[in-house]
Amino acid sequence: MPNALITGASRGLGRAAARALAERGWSLIVDARRAADLTGAMRGLADVTAVPGDVTDPGHRARLAEAVGRAGRLDVLVNNASRLGPSPQPALRDYPLDELGRVYDTNVVAPLALIQLLGAPLAAAAGAIVNVSSDAATEAYPGWGGYGSAKAALDQLTAVLAAEQPSLRWYAFDPGDMRTDMHQQAFPGEDISGRPEPETVVPALLRLLGERPPSGRYRVSDLAVPAVAP
Amino acid sequence: MRPAASRPPEERGLARDGVRLLAATPDGIVHARFGDLPRFLSAGDLLVVNTSATVAAAVDGLRGDGRPVLVHFSSPLEEGTPGEAAAGAGSLEEGPPCEAAGGSMAGGAAAGGGPPGEAVWLVELREDAAATGPVTDAVPGETVTLPAGASLTLLRRYPGPTATRIWVAAVAAGGAVSAFLAWHGRPIRYSYAGDPWPLPAYQTVFARTPGSAEMPSAGRPFTAGLVTDLVAAGVVIAPVTLHAGVASLEAGEPPLPERFSVPEPTAQLVNLTRAAGRRVVAVGTTCTRALESAAGQGGAVRGRRGWTDLVLGAGHPARVVTGLVTGWHDPEASHLALLEAVAGPALVHAAYQEAERAGYLWHEFGDSCLLLPPAGDHRL
């Protein structure tokens, strides 16, 4: 069965994706900053290697690469771990630049660092890379300038990597609004119970990994399975 | 006139099977498109195709004195490679597995005397990014620095001390050389191919097992649709695998030994086809070499895998293959001798003359040729 590395697997989309793939027999390496949360999120799953740590830490990334080396192959990398920035999110005119740097470190630099580190085994497996993006990467929402511009940068990294390394599949995956802890941080004090659960996005991600369409940016709606066959 | 195709047909507004096909048959020479191939074959004829996939075998490096160099990785050197000390005589023994996906190019185990943790490969050093010429002043012991902290050390010339361009090299890539090439390499190309093209341009529709340093290009014009047409016409298609080495050899140099596999079911189909009086048409010189390497004295083919250093020519005519699909390549090379070993010098000469007259496009992105010598008389 294929192997995947999923970052930020203790909550939200990362957790839902990891559980769905593990339940389908995939062999997983997962990380998250909080070890206890990660262990809890992966409870009951077979063949999951948990490597707690922060993707912005080079030492942690090296440990992830060691885990991949022990697994012997890597078919899929899901760069899902993301940093929203301050909550509530400040307007760009007031955005603390040190915070902006941290947002870029997690959302742009760390994904590329993992790609550089794991490119060889991914290429050997003709693998796929999923960089989790956001509608804030393409829409100009007030207050989303830090996170949104970082995800826009991640989208462009994905597009250029697809041109430079065409033997792999490169996806920027836009899951849209979901009822997650991060979404709650973005809207502190608001009721987000109307947003869909992250599990509802997983079928689109599974379709991306199963069908391997051409590299590109995909929204969930692009990958919706038609209710009735055409 | 031998105009080179500097761009893939898809970049020239053509489908892959839209390239020209010169069919040289007992009835004469016919100009067609590759998609017309079913017209020239009969139900029960057997097409043998190569499932080897092209790897990104060219990597930039720096020589000890800082000069840039381009390294072409030809194949791993293993026990069983002809010319390798451990090989003994038997290039056709049941050798190391050729088709174990990933394993064939893994290069994890050191063979040929390299230190543990290093893989030993056959490599060629070229002068620059356009691979205009071979490096001629390299010496044993020289180290070439490769990307991402990798390096290689030239151990000795191959196959022997008087060889000029192929080296046995110990490669330290921090992991499998196949993975290193997949990430840091790019397809081998020569100066006639104007622009660099991505690796998918160098894969045939049959490519399954990575291992060829250069594309088995005769299969390039096939498409899934054409394969369907062939199957519907009753033409049988069977796979072999032969990982092509670097093809930059000069006139007079014998082709390098290559890893191949002829599966037993393919061997049985070949024998059945011959017994039924139908044609065995090899798609490319790679498939020809594989099939003829698996043939016994009487022409019966058995399932076989390993390394082959077979060189077909006037002294060793084809015993199994009775038709050939091939691209247009420089007729000075041993390539021509192989074509003649299948189709006879008269038919090959007529085909080349007509292709040059009619302006067929040369090289791996160019036009195609089907050689169907008269049955039973094909080597006259």
C-alpha cells in the first residue's frame, strides 16, 4: 500500500485526511506540534508513525526524513500544517512583521523545505505533493492579508514546481471553509457551526490522490463527484 | 538530406501517431502516417514492445578543478554485467532481476568494488549542458561533485583500459541513485534537440519500469488509441523490457551491455507466431536485441533475463525477428548493422535512400519506419 506523510495531523483537515487514508490501508507518517493531541487523533489506526514537532524546526524536518527513510518509500506528501497568525487577524496596515514572518515560515518556507528534503523519494515513486491552500489565497478578504498572501505564495511555489519537476504531480488544494479550530480562531467568538466538517472535504482529496489529474490548483468543487453519472 | 526533429510532434501540431511512416514491404515502399500501421500488419502478427521507462539520467556536476561537466548515468554496474569481474562468461545467465520495479535502478548495493554505501554505475562525462562532446581528459580517481552533497569518483574505464568515454564510477548519492536521478536529473539530450523537453516527452505509452538512460524511441509514436486499433485488427502485442544505455557511442564502438527481460509468456507468443507463419515485428532495436538474446540456436525463444552484449550484424543475423519498427538514426552506427541483420541490406538501403529523398525527420522525435522483409528471404 502507498505511503504518505501528512503534516498537522492532530486537528482539522489533516486529522480527517490521515484517518481516511489509514482506514484505506495507507501507511502514514504524521506530525503535529502537540504530541498528546497527535496520539489522540491517530488512536485506533494501524501503521501510523507519529513524529511530534514543529515543521518550522529543521531538526524536526530531519526526523521526518529519517522516518521516510525507514519506511523506504514515499508516495504522497500533504503539506497541511498551517499558521493563521494573530487572532483576530490584523489588517495589513497594522500587521506585526515578526508575526508575518512566522506565518510565512510555516505556510511557505516549511512546505518547500520538506519538498526539498523529500523530493528524491517522492520522485522515485512518481509521487504527488498536496499543498493545502485556502480561498484566501485568491480572494481579497479584509483581515486575511497575512495568511492569504502566504497561501498565494504556496500556490505559486506549487505551480512553478509543477513546471520544474513535471514527472511528479503538484496540487494546491483549496478545501474552502471548514468547521475547524483554525477557522474558529479566524472568527473568534462567532458561531461557525454552519461550516461543513473537514470530513466532508476528504472525498475530494481522495479523488485527487486516486485519479491524479494534471498538476494544478483544485478547489473541492472542482473534484466533486457528480451526483448522477452524465 | 537528414533534417533533425528538434521538437516532439506534439509541439509541431501533430499527434504522436501523426508522424510519417515509411513502410518498406515486399511490395515496395509506401509513404503513410504512423497511425496507418494496422494497414501493413495482419491478424496474428506479433508486435513486441519495450516497457522500459526513461529516467532523468543527466546531472550537472563540477570537476575537481571547478570546470562544469554533465554526467550521463547509463546503468548500474552489477554482478552479471559483462566486463565486470564478478560476471564470469555468462551474459545470458538467469541474471539479476530486470523488472523488479524500483529495484532495477535502486543501486543500493555496492558492486564492482566500490565502498559500502556507494553504488557503482557506468557513466559518461559530457562537456556542457548541450552535451556537445565527450570529456576526454578525465583520469581514474577523479571526483565529480554533484548536487545536494552527492559525488562520484571515477574508478576505471569501461569495458577496458583502452575505452575512451564510458567510466565505472562509485556514486555516493545519500540514498538510492534512482531517487537521486528522479529528483536532480533531467533527460539526456543532444545538440540537435533545440530545447530541453520534460521527461514525459521521453516516455512511450508502454513505459512501466524505469531504467533506460535514453528513450526506447521506436515506441514513441504509439498511442493508446492506435494500440486499440491494432488489437481490434487482430495484431497481438507482447512486452519485453530492455533498459537502453547511453547511445552517444561513435562509429566503430560496440553498443554497451544492457539489462533485459523476456518474460516466458512473451517467448511462447513469439514461438507460436513463428510456427503459424506470422511475423514477429520488434518495436525498436531494443526489442530486437532482447528477443535475439533470448533465442536459442534454432530460433526458439525462451524466457530470459539478465545482461546482453549481443551485437547483431552480418556475422550474427536475426533468427527470430521478421519485421521492425524503427526511428531514423544515423546510418553510420551499429544501428544500421542491426537493421540489416533483420531486414537485409537491400531493403534497409532502399528505405534510407527514400527517406532522405522525401525529407523524413531524423532522431527520437522524428518520423518512423516499418521494415517488412520478404518472408523467408529477408536476409538477401
